[in-house]
Amino acid sequence: MKNNISVLEYLKKMVDGKLNSGDFTFMNYPTNISKTLNMQIEKIALGEATISINADIDIHGNQQNTVHGGLMCELADQSIGTAHSTFINENESFASVDLKINFFAPFWKGKLFATSKIIRKGKTLTHYECKIL
Amino acid sequence: MNVKFYDENKKEIAYVTSVVMTLHGEKAKGR
């Protein structure tokens, strides 16, 4: 039986491994880019998300042999987009209009976690922060 | 669910801020 549920409910069930065969939502999860890069949703709540990736310079390395900053940008954007999708209704969509990243340290190999939280929510524009650990 | 899945003392690799625009009505339909 088809069961149309909210994005938040769908993602919670997905994270908990409790999706039923008929469960669906109007957004596409897991996203194609997250399948390509093998990113996982670790934690989800209203306006909050943590996404992980097993980063490895053998796959994601740049010319300095560290994990490429673009991968961190994508990880953060996935996390922020997933957090924001929990607010989206069926007749709405969303787009990132700004992303600023500060790199504190190089990374070589291991699991990275990007955790996003809201700074300010408006009707049209919502500001987020995301920490990559 | 408050399961600790990583060490919160783990080194911070990057800090990001972002602005997301919610699209309503016709703009939400896209292509």
C-alpha cells in the first residue's frame, strides 16, 4: 500500500532502517550525488542533519595528496540541504544561494561527519552553519 | 535519538555557513 509521508518522517524511517515498501515522499532520497559519493545520513531532526562519508585520498585526493576541499563543500551542502528539506512541503522546493567554507585542517583518511544547524529561519531565506569533524 | 556516533572532541576540519532559499509556487516547479 502506498504511504505518502513527509520528508522528515521518511528520512527518520530511512535512518532507523524502518522504511516500509510502500513509504514514499515527494523528494528523491537517497540523492543521486550521495549514492555516487557514498554519503550516509547519520542523524536527522527538524532543521538538523548529520551526513558522513568515508574519505580517502586514494579516491578523493587532490594534487597535495589531501582530501579535496570540494568534497568537504559537497558534504556540507548535502548536510545543509538535508536539514532544510525537513521544512519543505509538497508544493515547495529550495536551492542553496550561498556557501562559505573555512578549512581548519587537512584530512587524509577516515570518516568525516558534517552536522548542520539553523542560525536563522526566514520565510524565504534560511541561514545555516555546518561543522565538519 | 541521542546516540553518540562520533567523538565530539574530534578535530574540526572545516566550518561552513550557507544560505538556502525556499521556493514557493511556480518557482518550485523547476523544469
